[in-house]
Amino acid sequence: MNPLVSIILTSYNKSASVGQAIESVIKQTYPHWELFIMDDNSNEETVGVIEQFLDHPRIYYYNSHVAESDRYKTTRYATLINQAIADSRGKYLSYLTDDNIYLPQRLKVMVNYLEKNKTVQIVYSEQLVKVYGHNQTVTQEFVRKNYGILHKAANRVDHCSVMHTRKIANQVFNKYQSYWDDDPQFWLNGDAAFWTRLNQLQPFYPIPQVLDVAWKFPESFQRLYLHVPNTIPDGTLIRGLAKDVYLIDQQKRRKISEEMMTRLHYSKNSIIKIPDPFLFKYDEGAPVDENVLLSPALFPNQRLVKSKNAPAIYYLQNNRRYLIKNMNTFNYFQFNPNEIVMVDDKTIEAIPNSQQIIEPLNTIQNILPNGVLWKSNQQFFLSYNNRLHPIQHEVLKRLKLSDSKAVTLPPTFLPKFPRGKSFSYVKNNLM
Ligand code: UDP
Ligand code: MG
């Protein structure tokens, strides 16, 4: 009469909230549960909080001890959930994250529903979402409502608002050879990927009642991911949770120190904060350190260089230097005089010379400098390798590119240059 519910809590470095998530399970009015705390090698502070609960007879603890170099090879929480499903015994499975709490009735209401409606295998409930700003203040609050019987629950139902039978999880396993798909492409919405698998077998049935509370902290992955494009354009400075700053150069991430940022005239204000899984997707390239001043082949691209002894200003791209014809040309492309880096003649000469950058632009033989922002009516483009890549306005803002600095595209010019892949963000309906 009282079937066992296995709750799978995934945890990583949220010492401020993981304890409350665990307590919310202990306080359930329905007694017949087991809790699997799947910790992904959190810091000591977080493990210290979790350890306070490990005497509880129905709490099981697992630490992945994942190596940092392996952390971004799979969608970690999906990997941990797969293991917990295999190790647990409950008739029903339910998910929890370290920044969410179940309301006391959650298990009772869901189990009752599933026991009364034997053909139903998946239920979902409403969720109260509290968005936090800095200083622990709630900046926004809303309820994620029910949408009736859902045949497409992906990106509509949150990770922590679902309960389903083990039976249907096993059917998923038989069909796909795994429960959750932990391919790293699903970091942003691994739950949605699993809901899609479940939906191949059955719709989600609604329980029109708020049964959990989600806390969205500023560092949350989904918030950091907002409007980040599928590809980070070359020339962008990025950082993750750690303080290290990287320059994206030829689609590699190159570590750059504060001192080198100053020496190469990068602005600290242009650094973009992105989620770690997205940062580590980029292979690491040679660091931008003192060596780049000695070895011109290592000099970062999309920089302006000039020698003290000559007026010529060059723009570097694809490891070559391009002479900028004159100051009109310089101004036309909205190059910034404050970004010119003074180097010695030898360094300049050691960089292979290429074409001149000129304007007006008439033929595709003209060089469109890499990373220039263009505007035509309300459409924006970034140029790379003489292609115009459309860029969404939200992405542009997220990358801290100033739309007022966009170069107006002459109408005759638009059809002349080929279009490139667009910089667009991944839509996520949850935040
Ligand atoms: N997580 C994990 N390993 C990591 C990062 C995150 O297991 O390296 C877990 C985390 O504990 C949480 C889930 O993945 O349960 C989603 O992470 P987060 O809360 O940061 O993302 P968001 O709430 O923004 O989706
Ligand atoms: Mg979360």
C-alpha cells in the first residue's frame, strides 16, 4: 500500500541550499522514501553540509570524485542520475536538485495520484520559482503552471516537478540503452532530453498544485547561459566561475593574464561570463603571455599593431597583418585608436604581410576585417573570413557589443558578400 519512492538529488557546490533540499525530503508527510544524494565532487564546504545527514537510515550518499578534466565530457547530472536509477529500488522515481525544495505534501500527493490511476506512469506538478539577485534578495517570483496533459513536456516541465514509474524508466532503457542521455550537448536541458524519451511512451499527467520551490541563483547555469550564442565569436574575452580569463582566438580559448590584457589594450569591461561547461568546450590554445611579444606567430588576432617608427597601422587576422589604408578607412570600420598596440619593427616584419584593408567596398576581393559589426536596417552581422554572419540582437548585447558602433552596410554590398553561419542563442523556455 505504501510503495517506495526513490528520490535522486544531484549536488554540486551549493553549500548554501543543499541542506535545505535534503531537509525538505526528511520533512515529507509520506514516509516511504529513500534518498540518493549524488554529489559531483563538490568542495569541502558542500560535502560538510551533506555529511550532517548521512546517519539517516534512508539516505544514501555517493561522491563521483570526477576529475576536473572529465567534468565536461558528459552532462554530469544525467550521468549521476543514471547511476542512481540503477542502484535504487523504488517503484517510483523522483528528481531533486541542490537549489530546490519539495513542499511537505509532494510525495504523498503524487503517490496517491499514481496509485489511484494505474495506467498513468508520469505526473508533474506546478512549481514556485524564486529568482535571486545578488545579496540574497528575491528579484522575481512566478509559478510555473500546469499545461494539462502534456505530449511534449520538454522545456515546459522542470527537473524537480516530475515523478514517474520505474517501469517506464526501464522501457526507456530498453529502447535507448540508457535512461538519461548524458551527451554533453544536453548540459542546458538534460531533463528536456529525458522528457522527450518519456513522451515517446506516454504523456505527462498534471497535478494542478504547487509542490516544489525552485531557487534560481545568479550563478545558475541556466541564467548564465541566457543569450549565449552556439558559437562564441573570435576576439571575445570570456570567463567561467573561476577568475581565469580567456581570449577566443581561432575558436580556441587562450588564457590571458590581467597584465597582458592591459599591455594588449583589452578592456576588462568586455569580459563575458559564461557557464563552465560551455567554456571548457573550447580546446585550450597557447596562452597570451609575455611570449607573444617575442614570438609573433603567437600574437593574438583581431588586434591593431603599429611600430613607433612608422605611421602604418596593421590589423591582425588569421595570423597575418593587413595594412589599413588610411585614417578614413580606420574610422570607417570603427577601429578604436585606444586599442593600437605599439610593437617593434622586428615583430611587425615577422608577421606575414597580406592585403590592404580599403574602402569603399565594391567587390568580394575587398577585405572585411574579422569581428567588425555591421548593420542593415534592424539586422546585424559580424564579418569573419569575408562572410557576413547574422547575429541576434540579444546575443549582441550578451557579448557586450555596442550596436551604436555598428558600421552601416551599404545596400549594394549586402548581396555581394556571402552569408556565414549565424550567431544565435539556444532557446530555453524555463528561464
Ligand atoms: N551539477 C552536477 N555537476 C556539475 C554541475 C552541476 O552534477 O558539474 C548538477 C547540479 O548539482 C544540479 C544540476 O546539475 O543538480 C543543474 O545545475 P545548476 O543548478 O547549476 O543549473 P540550473 O539550475 O541553472 O539548470
Ligand atoms: Mg539548478
